[in-house]
Amino acid sequence: MFADLLAAVDGLTSRKASIALRLSDVATDERWWPTVARLRAFRGIDTLTALSVHLELGADWKRFERAPALGAWLGLTPSLSQSGERSQQGAINKTGSMLARRLLVESAWHYGREPRLGATLANRQAGQPEQILAISNRAQQRLYKVNKAMKARGKPHNVVVVACARQLAGFLWAAATAD
């Protein structure tokens, strides 16, 4: 019984590795790779996440005139309830791509740690233009400060992470649409 279960897990593990390898091959296609490589320059975003977000946006980042439009499309902006002179922000509106939103929120978790350039990130950033590296560095600096400041104000952790994900989407937009 245990041997059967172990064999099943081994089979699923090898299938997962095979799918990951095929997706990496798809990501290196000349249609996708320039943008995927730019997105991989950010902390918390590797090939699969970059490819998924890029394809979820229809591989057309320039359809969003500005970065806040992307955050709104992804459903990462707070809902707004207005009545007369009273205005109150609520939970995020969750419109747009659920997969892209989830991937960005997962990536935003990495910005709670102090900004630094580790070996893995340095390898992913190799060969990228200075402009993309500057955007990536600004993202690390800003999102760490936002994370720290919101936690100091007593905001719940999930609220902090989603706020960072919204800003991360803006930085990714800047990198994807940069000349």
C-alpha cells in the first residue's frame, strides 16, 4: 500500500517536472521571451509566473494606457461605496483575471524582506537593459517600504500583500512597456 502511494507521488512529481520543462520551452519562444525575460528580473517572479501573467493579459501590456488601469483591470483596487458626502473603501473588487491576480499576490509576498540582489535574482537579471534593472530595484525599495509602513500602522497582513501586489503590477507594466 505504502509503495503504491509512493509510486503515485513519484509519477506525479515527474509529470510536474515534465510539464514545467515544456512550459519553459514555450516561454522561450521568440513571441513571448522578450517580455517574459523582463518580468523575470523582478523578485518573486520566475519563468512560469512571468509567462502566465503575460498570457493572461493577452500579451498586450500597451493596451493599458497607464499602470493604475492595469491594477484596476486585475481587480486589485479597493471597491468604493459612496452615499451623499460619505465615502468608504471596501475590499478589492476582484474583476479581471483571477489567475494573474493570484500570481501577483503570491509574488508580492517576497517584498516583505529587505531589498537585496541574491544569486538567483542576479542570474535572472543577467542581460537585461539597465532601465529594466532600475525599475526592478525601485520596485524592491518601494514595496519593502510600503510593506513595512502598512504593518507599522497595524494593517492586516493580507491587506498589505494585496496593496503591494497592486503596486507590483504597476512596476511590471512599466518594465513590459519600456522601450
